[in-house]
Amino acid sequence: MPNIRVCALFRPLNVKEISDHGDTVCIRAVDSDSFVLKDDKEEEFEFHFDRVFYQRSEQANVYEFLALPIVKGAVEGVNGAIVTYGQTGAGKTYSMEGPSIMDCDENKKGLLPRVVDGLFSAIRLSDEMTKYTINLSMVEIYMERVRDLFDLSKDNLLIKETKARGIFVSGATEICISDSAEALRSLSIGIANRAVGETQMNMASSRSHCVYIFTIQKELKKEKRSGKVILVDLAGSEKVEKTGAEGRVLEEAKTINKSLSALGNVINALTGSPQGRANHIPYRDSKLTRILQDALGGNSQTSLLCCSSPSPSNASESLSTLRFGARAKHIKALAHVSLKEDEDTKSPGALPVIKNESCERIL
Ligand code: ADP
Ligand code: MG
């Protein structure tokens, strides 16, 4: 059974949300892995995750829980993936990059700079006989086309597989990084290129998936091993308006929806339905799942961070994000509906009376 952690993260309220609803939030914490969300119809849903990061969480804690085990594994040749999911504005990029990739407060640093530091410190701790090489690629998936973020002229790259390399983006630039400062400089070039590409194509970055691939080669005497850490800042998961969307906006929404469902289906198949693990894992259903193939299955480690706003204005998108996470892991009886008519039977101070419903219906 692959090791998959599914976590929820609530970013702090923003100025607009505070001006609309004051400091009211639509969630009530139960403990470090459970909470209750109230939607705009006043229905309550209880969720359990591997860990919940509430509004005041430290980025360091997110890193330690989600990414550190993956970093340690990658140095030993085990692949891993860290994926941020959620509607636009929910905190995916902030969780990945922090407020700025290059210079920001130590405590605000995001997952990417921490992964870089983690890789280099794991290497420093290893014995001197072992030689390590770390390569970095950055690609973007937009409308099922894979583009090199270190060289924008390389568009529509193919994903290939060989015995020696596993799955890789053929022709993507690989930058050999030898220390944290160099890695951050390269990451900031890729991030700046993404913005250039956006303008060229008149596309919002929230409509594409950004994929960061670190490949770590370990060489001791004649033995060679390689591990990967793939970080993915997914396209916004929000539904487009049922009416009004047409042309490219509709096409974008359809492809995003297709790849996000493909990701959910792969994680779902890997973690196994209550009846057992599926035989067929549908990696080939999207470019995203194909790139992630050998970082999701087998003995790899995966972390999914479901980012949401805690504001009542975003309750329905937050609910759909959290359901995605819950469904991905088959966490049984995860979300229960507490129907309002149960209100009277509540004992003081207790959680709302939960009406058990089948997972399928609710999720
Ligand atoms: P997304 O990438 O999901 O579209 P962002 O990460 O860009 O969303 O976040 C949207 C806004 O919220 C940004 O202005 C960001 O600075 C702010 N934000 C997100 N997460 C946090 C956080 N944990 N702490 C403080 N501000 C945050
Ligand atoms: Mg973003």
C-alpha cells in the first residue's frame, strides 16, 4: 500500500472576506485532524484528514508533516510527490513558494525552498564516499500540452518512459544544482518565465499546472540509485459558471476538470476502495497523472494538500475541495451530514448530532 497523506489547509481570511463577514469562518476545529464545515445552506459536514493546518499554522509544520519524509526518502532512492489542490486564491502557490521564492522571512518560507534545503542537508549528513547529483526541471501543463519553463521555445513535450530513467519529460531542460542559493535562482527563473508565457498566451497561471521535478542521483562505488521529488501546484479547481463560459474558457475548464478527476481517480485506485485496491491504475488518462506515475504508485510517498479559504463566502468551493481530498483517500464515512432537524437532540457543548450517510452519496 503506497504511503499517501491527505491534509487540509485553511489560509487566513483576506481583507475582502473580513469586510464581507468580519472574522466569521465556516469551519469549527475539532482537533488536529478533524473539523466541521458549515455550508451556505447551514448544513454541517465533518471531515477527518491525516492532519489539518488551521489559519495560524506555520509553514515549517506543513513542511515537516508533508514533505520531510519525502525528502528523506528521495535521498535514498524512493520517489515522492507533493501536490497542492484547491480553488484559485486558496493558498496553493503560497504554500509552495511562500510570499516570494527568493527572499522572505525564514518562518514564511514555502515548501519549495524548504525541500531544497532539506535535500542539501540530507546530503551533507551522508558519508563522504557517496556522491550526489541533483537536477531540477520545471514544466507547465496547459490544455494537455507540456511546456519547459526553463526554455519557453520547448512546447508540447512528450512524456516518455525507459527502464533506466523511469517516467520523464523528454527534452525538458535539466539544471544541475549544487547548493540552495543556486536552486532558488533557477526556481525564480522558471517562475518568471511562467509569467512571461502567461502574457504571451493571454492565459492566467491559475489555469495551468506547474510541475517542479527534482531528480537526486546517488552513487556509491559502482552502485547508482535515483529518487525524485515532484511538487505540483495545480490549476484552480473552481467550477466555471454553468452559463456564460464559452470558447477557450470552457475548453480550459474541461481540461482542468479532466486532469483533476484523473488525479483523484489514480489516488483513489492506489489507496484502494473498500473492496480492495484496483488492478488498473488510470495513469494515462491525463498528462498530469502520467508525469506523476512513478512518484505516485509503487513504494513511493505522496502528500496531497487541500487548500481552502475558511470564509463563509467560499464555503461551497471549500466543501468541494475537501470532498476531493476525502474521496481521494477513501476515508470512510468521512463527511457526514448533520441535518438541521437534529439540532434539538444536540447535547450542550457536544459536536452536532451526525447523521450517518453513505460515503458515496455525500462525497
Ligand atoms: P492560489 O495559488 O491557490 O491561487 P495563493 O497562494 O496565490 O492562491 O494565495 C492567494 C492570496 O492569499 C495571496 O495573496 C497570498 O499571499 C495569500 N495567502 C495564501 N496563503 C496564505 C497564508 N498561509 N498566509 C498568509 N497569506 C496567504
Ligand atoms: Mg497559484
